[in-house]
Amino acid sequence: MATTITVLYENVDDATFDLDYYLTKHLPLVDEKFKPFGIKGWRVLKAVGTPFGGKPAYSVICTLDFDTADQFRSAVAAEGGPVFGDVPNFSNKDPVVVIGDLVGSSSSN
């Protein structure tokens, strides 16, 4: 069963986030540290709004793909220190991390 890890950075007034650092330094670190544990890839979204024009709850959303939640847990147990320890280099807020197993999907052609 495919597992997606969703990493959410809150969009609050006092939050800072260096997207360039995140993309060029932090995510390559994630790749390096988590590759031996089966990370398949990642995607980053920059929130730009809500359906009704309000402020989005999160400013940046990243998804990490693994085959299983246990692979992610093993990666964090072994290499989570350097990965989570890098957060203060690009954000003054800790992320919200959610582990989800894929239970359905759709695609448009």
C-alpha cells in the first residue's frame, strides 16, 4: 500500500519560510538521508489561496512518497535528527506531519 507523508507549514502572521533554501538545500538533504529507507519522491506546493478567497491555513505543503508507513518511520528513527534539525534554517515554525495510506485515487486523461 502506498504511503504519503504530508508536511504542512502553518500560514500564521509571525511565520517565516525560506522557500529557496527549502528547495535547494533541505529537500536534497531529505533525499540523501531517506533514500536508503525507500523514499520514492516528493512534491512541494506553495499555497496561493482558498476556494472562497480566504487566507490558506498553510503556506507550504510538501508530500513525500514511500511504499509503507514503516519505511518512513524507519527513516525518521535513523536520520530524523539531521532532517528535522535543519528546519530552523528555513522556518521559524515546526511543521505538522501527517502519515497517510492511499485508499483511493483518480486521474484525468
